Amino acid sequence: MSTCDFQSTAFNAQSKLPLSILLVLLCSESWDTFGYMTEQSHWNWAVQQSVRVAGAVLMWQIGSRMPKKYGITGDLREALYKDTNDFIAAVGSDKFLGGDTPNLADLAVYGVLTAVKGTPTYNDVVLNTNIGQWLSRMVQIVGESCEVKKVPGKVQ
């Protein structure tokens, strides 16, 4: 297996476990996240608030058990920063982990991050890690999601 294949496999697996788990756990800590999620719908106010409350409670319950299940210790935010910066370190001086073009690992990590775009956790990751330039390059190649509304005052 070539180094590129190994890196692609390792970070593809990572995007399914630690990075995505950490993003879920940190998204679950924020009431604002669930407000954002419901604002992205065409639901009426009562349904939006029901989803917001139920989602926050459910994610709090799930989030309290997941770190132990996946062996995540210490500060979750610092673990997220570390995993994100480890990915960027693996990219190195290349544009993407796949070199000049994104590979499966690039797409997997981009997909995980795009899933929480617009949330306080996404903004936190972009502002406190080295992922920004890589994300900009991915947006140029993959494009923006047509489902995410621009939210004033948020990192986009």
C-alpha cells in the first residue's frame, strides 16, 4: 500500500470516528447549534422549538456517553483542534491530502465539516486551527452546499 493510500484510508476512517465524534459532541454543547439547525428549515415555530428542545436533550444524553465509548479523554475541544491540525499536518505542503486534487479522505473530512457549517463549533474549528486555507481550496473544487443559508455574523 502506498503512503497516499495509507493516508487516505487513515483519514477516511478518522472522518468516520474521532473528528466526526468530536464535532457531534461539541455541537451538542450549544443551544445555538440547535437554533441554527431549526432556522434552516421551513417548519413552523412550534415544530422548530420542539426539535430544538428534543435535539438538545437527546444530544446531551448521547454526548455524555460517547467520549468513554470511543476512548476520548481530556478536553474535547482540544482533541478536536489536535485531530484537525493533524489532518492539515498530513496534507503538508500539498494542496490536499491527495496532492493537487482531493482524494477520498479530503472529501470525507470536508463532508464532516460541511455538515456542521454555520454552527458555533464549525466557527470555532475554523478560527482556532489551521484548516482555513484547505477549506477554501475545497470550496473552490467541490463548491458550496446549496442547502446552507448564509447567517450574518458567522464564519462562512
